[in-house]
Amino acid sequence: MPHEGYFTAPLARVDPAVAASLHGELRRQQDQIELIASENLVSKATLEAMGSVIVNKTVEGYPGKRYYGGAEFADAVERLAIERAMELFGAAHANVQPHSGSQANLAVFAAFLDPSDPILAMDLSMGGHLSHGSPVNISGRWMDAHHYGVDPHSGRIDLDAVAARARQVRPKLIICGGSAYPRSIDFSGFRAVADEVGAVLVADIAHVAGLVATGLHPDPIPHAHVVTTTTYKNLRGVRGGLILTGDPDLARPIDSAVFPGVQGSVILNAVAAKAVCLGEALRPEFADWAAAVLTNARAMAEVLVERGFAVVTGGTDTPIVLVDLTDAGLTGSAAQRVLEDAGLTVNKNTVPGETRPPWVASGIRLGSSAGTTRGFGEEEFRTIAELIADVLTAAAAREATAVVDVTRRAVTDLCRRFPIYPAP
Ligand SMILES: *Cc1c(COP(=O)(O)O)cnc(C)c1O
């Protein structure tokens, strides 16, 4: 028998230490402005699904083909997630089980590659992702990973250069899409390169999934053999991954690569929460939200350019604004620190042509997804960009203290005007 209160006592009473950390995190999210591009704010409904008793259920396999009994509701909720993902992206098949974006990519490698096969992806320091063949990731240790970059002057992908690299490397798989690339991707151009060398094309749309779903970014489904994404960035859901394809013949190899290939049982509470966020994304309001994400990112980029900052590619087609601080007298890590002091949460990021190690970096990456969810519009994002410019300009002149104080007050004011999650 469990101890008294096991099924009824609230966390705050049972475990005040953990409750204090969670409460602190709630306050942090309420009181600072979230500009990390990999983050968002999920709905109350999504949180409820994530914290539901389906967390107790263990299933392996797929709806209708489970290895354990009692799967009626597990099947129902996973089917909902699958159907919604297919509808949202116009895909012939969806796998909603990947525990994260990296797991989704690993499963795709398992589906199409043998160890040591050559792959070609965007370089991490130019905006790629660890799971795209970085030497410290299993994708780079087990595959023969090669990379393409961006044009050093424009900051954009040069498809002719990618094609030339592909002819040298003869990859079995090409990945397009990344974590810090602010421009839209020419999926059909990538497909032409892939076809020329006989490679599988994977589009990783983690940072633009919401824009893709609403037609605000080119659609990879008709061009890429496989599409992977996370669900917690621009798709506004919980932590997790998705794999999509427009080709019904690829459904089986993808599904068996996820299970039993690289994963065991399903994180069903995450699948339930994915179903909720996908349902939300199918509503017309989501298209308005996605359009605002883009408008807001562009407004931020515009103000920063006006204020003399080097915005990589001069603007953005995505939620991401990448700022190159190489000539601003500030490292990425110093910028991240001083902005955090002011209540503006960003991450340091490498920039094309990076000269510093990644833990220092020469840039910062800003994202508009979480702030837009909070309700900030173009006017607020212009203000936020002005605040960022004020803080960075002062920090570069080694006189940030007063500006940080003023900014902190402006941030608090903005946060009070756009509250998130009522206090428990
Ligand atoms: C965030 C991201 C991923 C996956 O990250 P996880 O932390 O494993 O969820 C994969 N690819 C890209 C391009 C990303 O931005």
C-alpha cells in the first residue's frame, strides 16, 4: 500500500524542494522576455495532457499493433496525433513517437543508412544542428559526415556550392534545414541536388514547422523524402519530435526505424500533448499567430539593422534573427549574460565565419515564437529590439549598469501587461 496522501497530496506539501524549483521557473518565465528561438509557451490544455495519468501506460509498437494489452485509449490518442500531423502538413504518413528532434533524425539515419555511409548537411557553426553529423554526436561518429556552409558574404546557402560538394562527397543522404539559419530553404533545389547524386533528402524544419504548416514558408513535403521536426519550438507544443513523409512507401521503414530501431516504449503523455498542440495548430487562430511570429521577427531585425547591428543576411524569413557581434566589441557570451541581467533571455550563437569557440561565440540568436505566444505584437517587438540595442551598445562601451536597470524595469512593465499562466 502506498503512503498516505500518495494519490491526493499536492506536490507543494509532499516535496517542497522540487515544488520551489518549479515555482521559481514559473516566476522566471512570467518575469522575463523569452527570446530563445528553441522555446515557446504551451497552452494550459497542452500542459494538462502532459501531466495526465496516461503517463502510467506502457505501450510499444503502433496503434492496433501493440505488444501490451489495455491500449485502447493509448491507441486513440496516438491515432489523433497521427491524423492531425498528416492533415496539418499534408503528409501521407506521420510518426509521432520520437522523444526529441535528435531522436527523429537518428531514426531517419537508421531507416536509410548503414554505418559509415556518407552524409551531407549544413555545418553546425554556420547554423546546422548537432544531430546533423557533428563529430561529438553519434550522427558524426557513426556516419561519414560532410558539411556545406553558407556564402561568407550573403550568409545564405549557395545551392551551386552544395551541388559541387555533393558531387565530391556522393552522400547517401542530404539534410537541409538548421538551428540558426534565418532564411527560407529552397527544398526543390535541394531535391535536384539529391537526385543528381542519388541521395535521400531530409528536411529538418524544427525552427519553421509552424510557418510551414500555415504556408508562410516553402513546403518540404512535395520535395524531401522525409521531413523531421521538433514539436516544442515553432509548433508551440511540448518537447518531442515528429517524422513526416509524402511518400506512403516510406511509412514502414520510418516506423520500424523509430520502433524497434532506436526507441522502446512510447512517451504517451507527450504524444497526448502533441495531439493537443497539433489540434491547436489546425485552428485558424494558429495561422494568425504564425503570421505574427514572422512579422515580429522581421520587426526585430529591422530595428537592429537601423541601430547599426550586423543582422546575418540582413533580415529573416523565419522566427530567427541572428546578430553578428564580431564588430560590435562584444562576444556572444558577454551579450547573453548582460541581456539576461536585463531580463531578456537569448542564447549566444556562432555566426558564419566564426573565429571564437562555440562556448564564447560571436553572435546571439533571437527568436520571436515565445514572445508572440505571450501576446507581444510588432510594437512590443520593436521596443524589445530597441532595449536589446540599448543594452548591447552600453555593454560594448563598458557602461551597462544603469542601462541594465532601466531595461529591467521596462521588461517588467511589458511582462505585467502580457501575463502568462495564472499563479497556482
Ligand atoms: C532543436 C533542433 C533539433 C532537435 O533537438 P532536440 O533537442 O533533440 O529536440 C533537431 N534539428 C534542428 C535543426 C533543431 O533546431
